[in-house]
Amino acid sequence: MPLYDYKCLKCGKESLLALTLKEHETGVATCPACGSKELEQLITSFIARTSSKS
Ligand SMILES: [Zn+2]
């Protein structure tokens, strides 16, 4: 499941959320801190976070 970095526009908290593509497309992401749906996606996350298990 892809991870998305979001920044809440209400409380300013950045959250790393695991969403399915469908959830991402439908925009169901909510801030875990305050419950706001006014989230701004941070573009950097998706590429930067590669987990290498070796
Ligand atoms: Zn918030």
C-alpha cells in the first residue's frame, strides 16, 4: 500500500498516511490529529521513501 505525506491545513501537522489508490483518488484522507479533511499532499514522499530490506 503506497504511503502519502500530507500536511493538514488546519493544524499544520504532517502525517504519513497509507491509502489505497482508490482512497487516494476519492480523497478520503483525514488528519489523524484533528480530523480535518483539508489536507495538502506533499509530493516528495512517494519517491523518497524506499524501504530496502537486506
Ligand atoms: Zn489536522
